[in-house]
Amino acid sequence: MASNSFGVIFKITTWGESHGKAMGVVIDGCPAGLSLEESDIYTELAWRAPGRNTLMSPRIEPDKPEILSGVFDGKTTGAPISILIPNSDADSSKYEPIKNLLRPGHANYTYLEKYGIFDYRGNGRASARETVCRVAAGAIAKKLLSHYGIKLVAYLKQIGTVSAKVLHKDITQLIQTTKQSAVFCPEAKASETMIKLIEETKERGDSLGGIVEFVADGLPTGLGDPIYEKLEANLAHAMLSLPATKGFEIGSGFQSVLMNGSEHNDIFIKEEGIIRTKTNHAGGTLGGISNGMPLVGRVAFKPTSSISHEQETLTLEKEAAAIKLPSGSRNDPCVAIRAVPVVEAMAALVLADSLLLNKCSRL
Ligand SMILES: Cc1cc2nc3c(=O)[nH]c(=O)nc-3n(C[C@H](O)[C@H](O)[C@H](O)COP(=O)(O)O)c2cc1C
């Protein structure tokens, strides 16, 4: 299986299966001298962990990361950083009764076609358990960004038809309000309505999709290369490499088709001697290069494929069959909630890599 790595200078390689012994990530290219403790990584993993409340999968993983290499005396040495995260609450019994069925919305059909073998216990590499490695690496990328004065936050913007109104004026406050919400939605009223909607949908044995938005502030101009490695292209690659994603937007995104150029063009202004724009429809990039305005993007997640309803399907031998998940199966009713820290991590990885790459753009 190829392609388990992401990034050019700040490059990660992840390994491990959902019901294997452990998950792991190797981070290559992190500059030496960055202070780093296991607790920095643990804090980020705790935001992503399942079982935090009844709105997510009840799998309980302590997600205690162990740094195996690349750190000495609390500082990165420049050597590859290797992180191990044990799997301790895998329950393969729920997968046994459905192992000979094609699971609607899941990866077992395509994996079987491609590799001829599929780890049905927890879906192996197709499982979102892999994203724990991305969040571990993202924790380090976020520390690097913070060293350069860059702040980053992701939050739940929409679930089903319930959308939050979010202002990007004060990113520090946005981080705080996001973390106070059980669903990572910074607007209290929308957060409450979302929780009700999830509870009702879960009760009916169904699932919901959602949109995760991210904002990065304090970016210098110049990140991103203008042709095949445009900043937004790399962000789209990062986000669409996540399981269950169905769309990516930057700035005004798909809504921009409803505007005229006269409305959409962001007018340049001088603010305290710095070039800014009056509006930010571009979402922080021009020509694939960061323009110093906040970077704003959105990721669409489909409704969770695993639902309690019985569904039609086929057996692996192509016979008509019905699939119903065994009772007690553990699933997120809306994956977009737990995807919030993962989107943040992927944005951090792209930005950290872009920052380091930008150091060789001119004399
Ligand atoms: C954080 C996160 C948690 C997820 N949890 C579940 C889950 O509990 N149940 C499920 O059916 N899919 C879940 N998914 C999505 C599946 O992993 C994914 O839909 C499946 O592997 C098929 O891949 P695809 O949707 O990218 O085509 C989750 C995705 C993310 C990002």
C-alpha cells in the first residue's frame, strides 16, 4: 500500500491499523530547538479522542502518546520524531457477523478490489483511527506555527441544516468558545440546536453530515508556490485525504458564483502601514500565495456511513443480502464533530511545511 506520507520538508509518515497493536507517526524535517513534551501532544489528542460524550463513538482510548525519538532535553533535535500511540479498546467482535458483506458507504469493496485482502476488524487503514497520527503530528506543527506568531482554529460550522454565524475578529476568543462547546461549535445557540438534532437523529438510528471551517491568522505573505503547489491546492489535498470528506472550499468558495466581480474583488487598503484588503472573499490567498489576510477554508463531511437501519447490500460473493450492524456497534452519529481537531491538524501541517519551503523562495 503506497502513499502513507504527506508533506515535503515537514513530512509525516503514518502507520497502524484500527484494531492492530498501536498507531504511529514519524515526523521528518521538524527544525531543531522546538520545545516539545509528550503532554503537548496528549492535549491535542484529547480533543480528538472518542468517548468524550454521548454525541460521539463510545470507544474509549486513553491516547497516551510516547515520543520514541527526535527529542532531547525537552527540545527537538532535528532528527526524525517518532510517536507511538497504543490501541487499547479495540472490539473486533462487532465486525465478525458482517465480515462477508459489502458495507454501504465504506471502503471494504474498493480495498478488496485493489488489494484482495481487507482487515475487517475496525476497517484497518480505512478507519478514522489513522487520524490520531495526524493530530499527533499536527500538535508539533501547531507549536512551530505558534513560534512564528501564527494562530489557527477549526470549528463546526454546520450540521445538517443548522449553521453557526461565526465572526473571525478575535481568534483567541474563537479558540476559547470553540473548546467550550461539546460539538466544537463557537456559537452557543447553534451549538445547542446541533446537539438536539444529533440526539434526535441518533435516536432514529440515522446519521448527519457537517461542515468544518478553519481560520489561520498571523500568516506572513508568501506561503504557497504558484503553480502545482498553490497554498489552497495543498490544503484541498490535505483535507480531501481525510476519511468521509466530500468537499473543500477556500474563502467565498462555491458561494462566489452568486457574486459579481464588483462585489467579489477584495479592495486593497493600507492599515497601520500594512497592505490588507477590505473584505476577504479570497480567503487569504492570491495566485496560490498567502496575502497576509486570514486564511479561511471549509471541509464538507458526509453523514456517517454506519447507521443502525437495515440496508440492502451484496455479499462478497455478489449475492443479494441485508446488512444490520450488531447492537452495541460503536460509531460517531456525525463524524464532522470529531473531525474538527483533525482538520485543524491538517491545516497546521500544510502551513508548517509551506513556512519551511518559503525559506528558500528568494535571497
Ligand atoms: C474523525 C472521524 C471519525 C469517523 N468515525 C466514523 C464512524 O464512527 N463510523 C463510520 O461509519 N465512519 C466513520 N468515519 C468515516 C469513515 O472512516 C469513512 O467514511 C470510510 O472509511 C469510507 O471512506 P470515505 O468516506 O472517505 O469514502 C469517520 C471519519 C472521521 C474523519
